[in-house]
Amino acid sequence: MTISRRAVMASAAAAGALSLAACNQSTPTTTADALGDDDATGIAQRIARGEITAAQALEAAIARAEAVNPQLNFMATPAYDYGRARAAQQLAGPFAGVPTLIKDLMNVTGLPTKYGSRAFAQNVADAQPAFMDNLLAAGLVPFGKSATPEFGLTATTEPLLGGPTKNPWNVERSCGGSSGGAAVAVASRVVPIAHASDGGGSIRIPASCNGLLGLKPSRGRTVNAGAPERGISLSVNGCVSRSVRDTAAWLAVVEASGEGAAFAPVGVVTGPNTQRLRITLATKAADGGDPDADVLAATQAAAELCRRLGHTVTEGAMPVSGPDFSNAFTLLWAESAAEVVDLVRAQAGPAAPLDQLLEPLTLQLAELYHRASRTDLQRALTLLTAVEAQYEAFFANTDILLTPVLSSTPPRLGEIAPTSGMEGFAKVARYVGYTPLQNVAGAPAMSVPLGMSADGLPIGAHFAAAKGQEKRLLELAYELESAQPWASRKPGVNAG
């Protein structure tokens, strides 16, 4: 649920929205699979040692994508020729030669950015943000755009443009959203790491659904990823991966530094810390609801693992909760949809059939926003603005907040699809009741793949910290990864 909608709209306008896309693909070259089970760091090391080439790694990833994408539908736009041109260059950086995908909300110069929307199915970017520049400078080799729900507005990747992306652990279930395509590509072993973004849980939700590590950075931690948002800036960019060292290296690649940076750089976090932490376990969501039995058991098991590692775990409550918070967040979310609808109406003309360009959820969220009074809007903004201080005060007496990521395991496809409009979105709000808080507070949080349901679906444990504390989270993630490794787990549909 990425909410950099203002950035999306600004970049869409700059790129020439509704323009003709052209992404020519040449015939792939057959190659033996060079990726193996390595993470991104391992692949980069093998390329640096000359054991494989960037071109071989790329062709292996393309072959894997071709093998499983028909079943999973995670690719919004293949860009094989773009990737091949990159792989043929002299690449440098910590991820030199590593194949990856870029979420279809991020502009890459010369490639389509469709935002998961029929209204932008022909849009091609003629510029890209500094965040993308940093990824290329790190040596990554993008070869496609990963699927996202329309404008990243919901927690399942089932856009009318392109159809649903399916969970590789169970193809009848949702893969989460809005970074659903990215998570499916990594979980199914097509790529070791992929770009993702998070405005209300959109890194952490699909990470949980697909058994991956997903770190949402602090507001202001990374370099610019697009036009600034007005009011409360919720959206941040990051990645989904299968290893802590990959996520740590990615963060070091994209973090802001120098004059004007919000935080001192973290650098590359390389392992755990010996410091024992004070962890607060909260199992009720912001709306006061309880998680399903499988999720509750997995979260309590994560708490017990932390106790065994020597951390102090005490039960408590979320720093901010109640219907007022949930309602205010929904209204802020709806403002983004309203801006989208206004832009599409202005570009397509007053006679354009909006219901053929935009999905029911987008249109109904916009209606919700326009029905709100100025007083309602100001009250919501005032409440959400106060959250940051309340959240920071909570961490005066604890180091880590542990909660579920989601209230249940992934629902069946169609249950919360955008075609169900606000009725489905009410279910989404209940489903994702744990993750929006950190977006409003501007704080880091991560989904760690520690749990599995009785029917074989991944369940992430949600660890959050105060603003700027990514290092603390990554150090804890290293410790959890060592104590309860997850890298060898593979879904039923996988290419590796």
C-alpha cells in the first residue's frame, strides 16, 4: 500500500502520462542456471571472482521468470533488452551484476511505468529519481517491472490491468501488496532481491505473505524517490530479500548522507549486537482487534524466541490505537485516490469513462474523500500529526515493539480485490491494522519470516523501533536469522 501517490502523479505528469509505451524484447539466449540458491550478496561475490558473468546471471533470471511467471503473474513489464544492455557494461558496486526487478510505481528512464492502472497502460518514463540512480550505481541489473495494485492503494496485488499476482506458497491466495510482484519474484527464486515501497505496510505485508525479510526504513532515511508529498509523508522505498545481509547492503546503497540528511548514515550492518533489548509484545491491532489463532501463535513464538536469546519481553499495547486513528488514516489514504482521479479526469477529458480507466476502489476512495468536510480533514490531519510524538514517547521505556504483521494469513484471491470497492477495503483495514502506524510516525519496522501456519503459509513477525533505529532492527534480524534460519524454505511454485 505505497502512498507516494503525489510523487506518482508528479512523475507521471513529467513522464507524459497516457503516452505510447515501447519496450522491445529480443529473443533470450539459453544459458545454464547460474544463480543457484545464492542471495544477492553471494551472486555479486561470484561475479566479482569471475565464476559467473553478469550476463549469465541475467539470462538465468530471465529463464526463471519465463518458467514461473505464467503461473504467478508477477511481471508487469519485461525489459530484457534493458537488462542485457546493463549486464554488458562494466558494472561496479556491492550488487554488481545482480539481476533484479523494479516495482511499477518507480520510474526508470525509458521503461513503462503503468502504476498498475489502465489509465497509465501506455505511460513511459523519461526521467528517474535519485533513488533509482543509486540502485544502478550499486551495479544492479533490472530486467523488468514488478506488478502492483492500482497506484499501490491496497494490500493485495490484483489489478484489472494484468490480473492477479498469485502467492507461490498457494496460488489461490493473495500475495499481499502493494509490493506483491516484487515479493513473489524473490520468494519464487527468480531474483534474490527486488525493489519495494511502503506507505502503509507495502514492504512488510507481502514480505509476510511470501516468507521474506522486509524492512521499511524511517522517513527521510533514503535518498529522494520522487516528488515530495504534502502534509504527512508516508511512503518510503526499500526492498524485499531472503537474507539480512542483502537488506543491510541495500539500505547502505540508498540511504541519504551529507548535509541535509535526516539521520547519520547507518552504513552496512554486518552482524548482531551483544546488547540485550527491551521488547514490548502487543498482539491487539490499532483498531483493538485480535489476530487469528495461527498469527497469534506465530507472534507468541517469535516473542519466546527473543526470550530464549536473552531479550526481555513484556506484554503491552500499541503506542497508538483506536478507531480515530484508523479512520484518520483511511481519510488520508483517500486523499491520494482523489488526486489520482482528478489527474486522470483532467488528462482524459470530462467525457472519458472513468470506470474504464480506474478501478472501483480508487473511485470510491476518492468519493469518500470528497464527501468529507473541511473539519473532518483537519481533524484527521491534526490527529495523525500528533502520532509521531506519541510514538517516540513510547520508546522511552522500550527498545522494540513486536506485533503481528497481519491479522490473518493471506486471504483467497478475490476476497479483498479492488473490484469489491470500499466493502473490500473495510476488510483490508482490519487485515493490515498493525502496519500503518510506523508510516505515520516515520519510524522503521520489519517483517521477519519466523512463522508458518498450519496449512503451510508464511507468517511474518513485525518488529518496530524508534525513528532512525534501522541498525538496531538489522542487528536483531541477524540474530533471529542465525537462531531460526529461513533461507532454505521454498514455496511450492519456485524456479530455483
